Amino acid sequence: MSSAELVPTFATAVNTWQCDENDHLNVQHYTEFGHEASAHLLHQLSFGPRAQRVAGTTLHIVDDHIRYLREFRVIDSVEVRSAPVEISEYGLTLYHEVRNPADGTVASTIRRRVVSDEPWPAAMRERAEKARVALPANARPRSVGELALPELSLAQAARTGLIDVGRTVVKPGECDEHGEFLPRHQFGRYSDGAPWLWNHLGFDRTAMQERGEGSVVVEMLNHYRRPLHAGDLVVVMSGLADFSDKVLKFTHFLFEAESGMLAACAEAVGMKFDQKIRKIMTFTAEDQARLAKRKLRF
């Protein structure tokens, strides 16, 4: 392992339209930051988008693991620094550290795994080996990754206790230069379906909002199974995999409606959040008894 350091790969600032009911940056945008940072990091390893086109190489994302450590609010500056973690003949693991440059704090960590349909060019692999860093402790999976998510079809989903939380259409503006549904919008579909899921679990989201209570996600792991394209019909089904006195572990399954195929599936760790004092809340005994009846049956 070399003594390489993280390099700058992305910079922006938080906009009002990117924030949610908790007045902080919505989870989907962290995914977009990591997605764009990945392209810049590959360029710094001599294998950016143009080089990939010249080589006739196609990359596929295997999964994104994200930990949300601190909030970003409106007008906050955002900086991403990155480095490769592992490289093999076809595989590559990237690490992105999302920082608030105003105080130097780490707001999020992103571990992305990608595969190439061709072996990596020798020059790129040599650069990646020299630039490798160890994955920091705060970027490693903490509460996700141990659950074996089944390869469900849409027709099988309801039998497990999953509920329908979203039915939409993939729009051209939600796709990348290859015409594939962008990761950010997959995370966005999960986020948009969250109120349906919380209501299903017996938490009235409208009443919660009136009391100054919100919900937050502290960790997500999304597996990209099959690409979606503009015009595809999307169904998101979600449910409760497990819970404790403060934590809910959700699962999300994203299907293409016409074929019923599974396009992506995710684990998410969520909590109730006091919006006034910015603290995590504890579930009552009554809440926990109700949650036990809503657990999925995989």
C-alpha cells in the first residue's frame, strides 16, 4: 500500500431545492456527488469518459455504500476528495470523502464498486495501484451488508410484506450519457417513497411534521442489478427488515413494471429525528410492538 492521499474530485454548494423537510441535504444528492467524483477520479487515473470511449470500454456500477455522518444545510460548500481502494483485472473500488470545507468535517463517506467489461488498461491499473488508500473505519459498512436481499420479481414482492411506495416513469433527463437511469434518481425514488413506508408502519408523517419530528437516513447500501432506460415504468416496493429502540432497517426493491424484473435493491438505516434539537428519538414500547407486526418475511 502506498502513502497516497485523497485528491479533489468534486466541488459545489447546497441549493434550497436539494433540501428536504428536515432542512438538510436530501440523501439522493450525496449519490450524485459520488457519481460525478468517480468520473473525475477515473480521469486522474488516465481513464476518463473520453478514454473509455476510445477504448470501447463500458463500466457498470456494482453497488454504492454511503454513510451520512453530518448534515449539510443551504449554502454550505461541498468538497469531495477521492482515491482508489482496490483494483483487480476487471474490478475497482473507489472511496469518496464528502467534506464541508468551511470547518473540514467529513459529512459523508461513499464506497463505490465498479466493474469493466474489458481488463483495465495497464497504465491505468499502474496509476491506481500507486494511488490506493485504505478504506477508513468510518467508511466501512456498520449496519448494512449482512442481509441477503433475495432476487425477487415484482409478482413475488407482496408475499414478503413489501408494500408499494412509488410508481413512476424514467424520464430522459434522469439518464446518463449512455441512456441509463442515474444512481441519484434511484436513491431519490427510495426517498420519495419514505412517507408511504413510515405511514404503513403506523407513524403519521403529517402529525410528525406538525410536532417537529422528521426522519433521517444514516446509512445506505444500494445494489445495481439491471439498468433502466428512459420510458421504463418503475415500481418501488419497500418494507421493514428489522428494528431496535432507535433504529429502523428498511429494504427497498426497484422493479421495471412491464417485465417485473428487479433493477436494484437497497438497505437503509433510518431513525426518527427531533427537528428542533437535531437529535435522534427513541421508539416507545407501543411503537415497537406495532413494528414487530410489520417485519418482512423473506
